[in-house]
Amino acid sequence: MALDYQRVIDWLDDRIVDQPGRVVAAFLVVTAVFAVGFASVSTESGTESFAEDVPEQDALEAVNREFEPAFGAGRTTTQLIHTGENVLSKPALVRMLTVQYRLERRADLRITGATGPASIVARTLNPEATTPEQQLRAVERATPNRIDAAVRASARDNPSFRNLLSEDFNSESAAASSSITIVEHAIPELVAGEQSAGTNPMTAIQREMQSVTESVGGDIRVFGAGIIDAEFGTVIGDTLLIVVPSAAVLIVLFLVVAYRDLADLLLGIVALLMAIVWTFGFMGFAGIPFNQILIAVPPLLLAVGIDFGIHAVNRYREERVEGVGVADSMRTATDQLLVAFFIVTTTSVIGFASNLTSQLVPIRDFGVVASVGIVFTALIFGVFLPSAKVLLDYAREKYPIPTFSQTPLGSEDSALGRALTGGVAIAGRAPLAFLLLTAAFTAGATGYATGVDTSFSDEQFLPPEETPDYLRTLPEPFRPNEYTVTRDINFLEDNFETGEDEEVVIYVEGPMTRDTALEAIHRAGADPPDTFVRASPLESAEGEGRRASERSIVTVIRSLSATDPEFARLVTRNDRDGNGIPDDNLDEIYAEVFDSQFAPLASQYLAEDRRSARVVYSVEADADPAEVTADARKVADRYRYEATATGSIVVFQAISDLIFESAIVSLAVALAGTAVFLVFAYWVLVGYPTLGLANLVPIVVTVSALAGTMRAVGISLNAFTATVLAITIGLGIDYSVHVVHRFTDEREHFDTLPALRRTITGTGGALTGSMLTTVFGIGVLVLAVFPAIGQFGLLTALSVVYSYLASVLILPSVLSVWARFEAARTDAETPESPVARSESE
């Protein structure tokens, strides 16, 4: 039995129609309150927030914290990338050393030292040249032939020399096209604390270093964490500066078409601005920082808000053109739309809030903000806008306010109305066959979509290497900044064997003084997985067989044994099985190691309290990250103590796995939650719970088609697109809800096919207008400075198009079949039917 909800609707109608001034005033006061919170919204950029609460990241932070003293507390580095025809020529070396000399003189840059090919060559020329000034003088006084000889000697005698040069380095000709110089900085603990609070002190330092290098000339670029953090933050502002105005312009254009009235247009714009202020004000009060994913929220709210606005104004105009008065027209409109808005809002919230199941903090934040924003938008466009519209039209009757057009979008006689009835025609001829074809398509798309890739990387949050020409041609202040980080990352990966992302770390927690501790580390490296690099014969002891290439406290002990006979005898006395790994008196062994010249190296692998250890394994550079991560976890399981696989490869793969899990779980929760709610809603509102399932059919088709499209066009599930499938439910349900709810009203007065035709031609016009505004409003995200958010915008726009098409083409057949089954069920339950008589007998 349907719930009598009309009393609630009537109460809202009374406020909207009889007290519109009070309603508008109340909403304006609330807007002023939220404006205070709007001003306090902070910004968060980068990938760090995605790693929060990820076990692998926690382990990596523990490794960095416990083993940091080996590298020096508060120390960080900057890379100077030098490119040219030959960076080892005398002029190039002089230029780089001049840069180092000028940087070293700046106390505010906190430089403690620098290592690069230029300084190595200078020390080869003059071993006593220890300062940048002395090194510069040594190179300036040397002849080109002496410099070439020094380059060859450096390559021969200094292993790190080649690592600082590009792969095209030729020792015979003493030439290379690029080099890296590592500059070390000492950051006081106070400043480091500021970094943890969200401001990286290296940003200002590295920007100033870039200014110094530019004053010297030549192609020398500054690269480091400060530059990366700066671009992470700048890209958010640049994207918002491009996307939000573009969305606003497009939406205004479509509002002009949809409303065709200046006063109504202004009302719609005010309501949109209120929705943005309320949502961002909530973020400020709730302390939710604005990150890259939340860039999608403003266009999302603009698009959804205008969707609600078009439906409200269009339904109101349908009554007005029939000669009905302002109050009665608005009552009729809100009688239908407030229920539809409630269903749409609730299902949208279910879709967005399903992202709260994610283990990734930014995705959860997106779920919260989008859900709250949709509720605010529904309140503003469901209550404020109708009240303001009533005030406006009453004022039109008293004052000469210009009125341009008050006709609704779409009618049975219009070209749009006739075009929208294609789905109704199919529903009248062969609805069941059409639905069977739709089911086959959905099953095929779902199977195809299972091959969608998952990825996560820093580059997804950065702008492309080359800024598109259409962005470069934008006028100020919309033209984006010049970005360098992606270019430099790609350059380093293409030209240097940096060793980054070619190792994994096992963080071992347990009493490392126990007799079996070192043997456990040693045994874990035996018979390594395929993705692990094998140790060379020189690294492995005789008779050990296949072993992983590793660095640990065990390798430090072996290195000290090879150079210190007395320590070697100590190890032998405590080695039960003769494999070179001490089994007894480990406290004494560690004490000797930390009293030797190997102490700094040992502290990288064994914690000061002897309660944890760090083991580093080399992995194949071209191995699949998922395989590397799986192998690292297998090796970690070999340890007797608690051991966690970590490192950048493992952390990023763990986040990638969580992204996939988030997408699937949120989709399942959204579908299940939406199905339960729709069944319940249609049961209590109109007495037909099965209409809820009918309402869900277009969404299932849309999700399958969208997932298949992702694989077809090569878009992976990433930090941004992981939310799209659930968002598809939140946005797409709007179209089917409006169709189904209007159909239930029309079916009270007409047969199935006429009711469908009136539904599609009446509601379909508003659906078309809202679809276009939503598509272009969210689609402007393709203009974003970094591609990942552009992919999100493209997929979200496609989901809206698919939902619209499914609602006007597939849903009529679903409702036609539903009406047949419902009629058959009703006939079977009437007392006059044979079934009923047989049951009574």
C-alpha cells in the first residue's frame, strides 16, 4: 500500500507558494554562514594523501624514520640537470662549477655539499681542490687534453662517475650529452616540521637555485621535491581557473536555450553559486582539504544543479502555458518533482557515498563532499529556486519585468518531442525482443570490461610534458603556468640509469639479537623469485647456489669480515654451520660492526635498538609492478619475524590494488543500495516495488557500456576514474527516475503506450536539456591541465549520455513489459479470475 506522503509535500508547497519571501531569506542567511567556511578551505596536493593508512606506506615511513640517521637528519637533495652537446667539455664543466660556486656562497640555500661529474673531474685534476672555488680554478687552468684525460681516469677509478652521466657517455671521446649533479641541503628540524604541516621548505630554495642557474646561462635545470610539490599545487589552481569558468560559460549558454528568459537565467545562476558556496563552506567547517580529485566537484554540482533547475522550471511552465496561475502551477510542479528530487537525491547520495567504502582517504573525502553537495543542491533547487520563481512571477504581474519566453522544452508537436518517441515505438512493437538484445549486449560489455587495467603513479597528478596548444593560446589569467616536472622525470628515465624503482624493501620487526635472526635474513634470499635480480658469483659465497642480489646487515658483516681478519675470526667462532653467518653472540657482533668504518652503512640496515632491520632486494627494471609486489610479499612471508614488503614499487602497486578494490566494492554497494532504496521507495510511494527494479535496468546497461568503453579506448582505473562507475549510478539514475515517476502519474489517466508517449515528450525535453548541460558542464574537465582528471571528465560525460539514451530508448520497453506483467498479476489476483477461484476452492 502506498504511503500517504502528500501531507509532507503540502507542507513544503505552503512554504514555497505562500511564504516564498521567508524561504528565500532563510536560504540567503545560510549562504552567508557557509561563506565563512568557504574562506577557510585549504589545499592538499600530491600523492601522499592516497598512501595514508596503507600498510606498505606505513612500513616505508617506519623504514625512513628508523634508518634515517645513516643519511643525516633533516637532509634532502636537489638535482641539477645539465644538458648540451658535451657536458664534459671544458666550457661546460666551468659553467657547472660556476653554478656550484655561486650556490655554495648563498647561506639561505643551506647547501652542505655537491657531487657531480664536474667536481669529480676537478678533484681528479687536483686532489686538494675540495671547495667549489678551488675546483673551478682547477678546471679553468687545465688544458682540454688534460680534462679529457681526467674524465677517462674518473670513469675508470670512480664507480659513481658513470651513474651521474647519461647513457650515451663515451669514455674514449670523454663526451656525454647530459649529467646530474646532486646538491645536499641541511634542513633544521623546525623547518622540517613546517614541511610535515604542508609547506615544503625546499620549494623556495629550489626556485631560488633555478634563478641562480639562469644567471649563469647554459641549459642547467633544477629538479627536486620542492619543484614537484610546487607543481602539484599549481596544477590545481590552473585547472580550476580553466575548468570552472569554461563550465560556467557552457552552462549559461545552455541555460539561455533551456530558459530563454533573462530573469529565470539569473535565478538559475544564483542557485548554482549558492550550491558551490554551501559545499565548499561545508568543506571548510569539516576541515576537508581540497585535492586533485575534488576538482571534479564544482563542475559536477553545476551540472547536476542545472539538471534540477531545468526540470523544476520546465514542469512549472507546462502548467503555466495551460493558463494555470502561479501558485497552482508551482503546486502541481512540486507535487511531482519534490518526490522525484527526493528519489534522485537519495540514489545519487548512495552512488557517491559508496566511495566511503574505499581505503583511500581522498576517495572517501570525494564521497563525503559529493554526497553533501548533492543534498545541498537538491535543497536549493527543490525549495529555494521554486520559491524565488514564485516571487519573480508575482513581481512580473506588478512590475514591468521583461519576459522573453515561458514555454517548456519539448512537446508532442515539436521536432524534439517526435525524435524522442523512438523508444516508445519500439516498446509498442517488440519490447521483449528488444530487451533480450539489450541483455546480450550488457553481458558482452561486462565480460569485455573485465580486462580494464589499473594504475597509480605520480605522473597522473602532474601536467603533461607538453602543454596543449589550445591551453597555451588562452589569454591571461587563464593561460596555465609553464611546467617542467614531467619533462624532467621523462628525461631522467630515458637518459639515466637512476636505479629508482628497481628495488624493494623488506621491513623486518623482531629481536634481531636472537640467534636465528641473521640466518632468517640469509635464508629468505635463497632461490629468489623470477622478478628478483640474482646475485653475481662475486656476491655469493661458494656453494650457496642461486641467491637474490640484496643489501642487509648480513652483507655488511660479510664485507667487514673480508677486510678485518680479527672480526672474521670473531664471526667464525660464532658461526655454527660455517656459512659465514654468525649464529651466537649477535650483540657482540653488532657492537664490533658499529665500532668499525662500516658503522654508517650498518645503520642503514639495522635499527639502533636492534628491534628491526631493513633488507633491500634488487628487482628487474622491466618487471611488471604487480609481479614484483607479489614476489616481494612471498619473500616477506619467508621471514620468521613480522616482515612487510615495501618500497615505492610496492606502495604504488598496493594503492593501485586498493583503487581496483574501491571501484568494484563501491559499484557493488551503489548498485545494491540503489536497488534496495528504489524498491522500497516505489513500494511506499506508489505501491509498486517492482518499479524500483525497472528503474535500475538502464543504469546496469550504462555501467556495463561505460566499463567496456574504458577498455576500448585504453583508459585505466586510476585515482580519478575509480569513482566513475559509482558516480554513473549517482548521476544516471536521475534520468530513469524522472521517466518512471512521470510514467506513474500519467498511467493513472492513460493506457501504457499513451502514458509512455506523454512521459517521454514531456519529461524528455527536460531530460535532453539537462543531459546537454551535464555533459558539457562536466565534459569541460577534458580541458584540465593534467590528463587524468580529463579522463574522468570524459568518462563522466559519456556515462551521462549513456544514461540518457538508455532512459529514452530502453526504459520505455522495460516499462511496457512491466505494465504487461503487472496487469497479468492484477488480473490473476481479482476474485473473478480462474486462478483466484481455484485458490478459494
